Amino acid sequence: PSADAWRIAVAAAKVKKTAEVVYYQNELCRVEPTKQNYIELIRVSLEFQQYYYALEGVKAAAKDSVGDPEYHRMAVELYEKLGRSTAAKYHLLSLASLAPTDRLVQLKVAAIEIEEEHGERLAVIKRLLHLVVKQQSVGQIGECVVARHVHDLGFRLPALGDVLVRRHPAPIRGRG
């Protein structure tokens, strides 16, 4: 099939939100190997957790995407998911130089630098970073999260003695 046929297949799979979009996009890359097609392959592969195709896209687009922040952002995401910290660090540092005002990227770079200097403290920094990211996605920075006590709803088991008395009452002495 031609590039146009694969583009139609990609568009149809995107509308249906099916994982076949990854296969179709990969085929489009095969017949029309452009940077934009590979960037889209990486994007849809990450979305559908098809990391093999995402990795192939990252490798294929590397030469043409050196100055592309979106490429490096997706490469960081992929390599972090694959547990390849050295590759993730390379792309993160590239992204930091391309997007110096991105605070989240700068925080991640700082966490890497701290890890290299003070490995034991990294867990604390990562937890704080996770909380910052979570706070940005849930609310605005500076908003407080208020802890609340969940009150007892009154669902309790009856006392064991009451259960036994109701089922098999003990004979009362002196009856008879």
C-alpha cells in the first residue's frame, strides 16, 4: 500500500482509539520515513504501551530530532519506563538545554545531579518531585490538601457473646 493508504488507516485507527494505530503508523514510517512520521510513531506507541515500536521510532528519528524538545520529552518518558536511566538522562539533559524554562525538567535534572552526589537522598527528592507533579495535576500550586477523618459508619459485628446467646441459649439453672 501507498503512504496515503497508511495515512487513512492511521486516521481510522485513531478515531476508533485502537492499538492498530501503532502498526499502521509503523508501516507509514516504512514507506515514508520522515521525522514527523517517526515522532507520531513514538507518540502513539507510548500511548498504547508498545515500547518496542517507540524505541524503534526514537532510534530512527534521532539524527533529525536533535533540536526537538518534543522528541526528547518522549524519549525521556520511554527510557524511564524501560528502566534505561543513562539514555533517559542523556535526553533529559538535552531537553533541559532546549527548554530552560520548563521547571519540571529542571527539577528532574537537579534530582539526577543530587543522585550522583548524594545517592541515599535521592528517594526523598524523588518523592518530593512526585508530590510536585501530582499537585500540579490535581490542583494549583499553593493549594492545601486537607486531611479529613472518615467517621465510623456504625457497621460493627455484634459482640460474640450476644451471637452465641441468640443461637443457642444456655439453659438457666433452676428451671425445670
